[in-house]
Amino acid sequence: MITVKELDLSWLPRIKEIDRTEEIEAIYTYKNETLAKEERKKVIPNWSPEGISEIIHTLSPIIKNNGHLVGAIDQDRLIGVAVLGGEWLPMHEKTLQMAFLYVSNGYRRQKVAQRLIDHVVFRAKEKGAMQLYVSATETNSALGFYFRYGFTIAKHVDPALFLKEPLDIHLTMPIK
């Protein structure tokens, strides 16, 4: 049975338990208010030790600064994680960033990501947020999931997040 719950910072290094491997069939670009699909087969490898270190370095301050680490656990194995930022985005009134979302290969398409975001939305509502902001990986699987969940292309892209992730597709979703 998969449990979704808030985790403390000590769980962050266990992100390496998540199998992020994936075969990509297409990627998207967003230019001139147009989302363009490009067929491109690519295999996403699992985490490298450097990648895990970078994730910990990036997410630790977010979690420490009033953020939330939400995990999906199967028995004692971390199989999915989402991170909600704790600070309002400067250019977006009452908007919080979902800074991270991954579900382990083998657990995808089983509503694990949906349950993680449901928890993130619950926490965002508690904080008074009116909107979630995501810099989504430009893959067909990521965007398909976010669009099904209710995200749309951001009308106003956050400049700081765009500088960090210019290839990502920036999305927002109203919180009701």
C-alpha cells in the first residue's frame, strides 16, 4: 500500500531511491505563444551522484524556508516526491511554486503523482495561495500529466525561474 505524507528534511537524500528512468518520445518548446511538439526519442538515465547532490542543494533551502516535502512511500521505499515552496513568487500574487515532482518508474500512471499534487494543493490552500506555478520538463509525459491535472501555459512567466530553466514549459493552475 502506498502512503502519501509530509516528510522531514532527513528524507531528502532518499530521492536517489526514485527510479527516474524514462523513454521520451517527444519534447515541446514554447515560443511566440505556441506550444510546438518535436518527435524526439531519448532515454532519460537514472540519477547520478552529482545530480542527487544538486537536488539536495537546491531543495533544502526551499524546504527549510517554510516549504513542504511530500513523499509517496511503498513499504519503506520512497517512490515519489513533491516539493512546495514556502515563499510567494515575486511576480505572481498569491502564487506558490511546486518546485519538484518525480515518481519512480514502475509507479507511474497509478495516480501517485496526482496524490502528491493533491497534498501540495491542500498545503498551498492552507497558506492562502490562489495559484500553483510549475516549471515543467518539456517532455510529452510530464506535460500530458500536468495538462490532465488542470495546469495551463503560464500567462506571465516568472523571470527568475525562466533564467534557471529556460527550456522548461512554465505552467500555472488556479487553486479552488
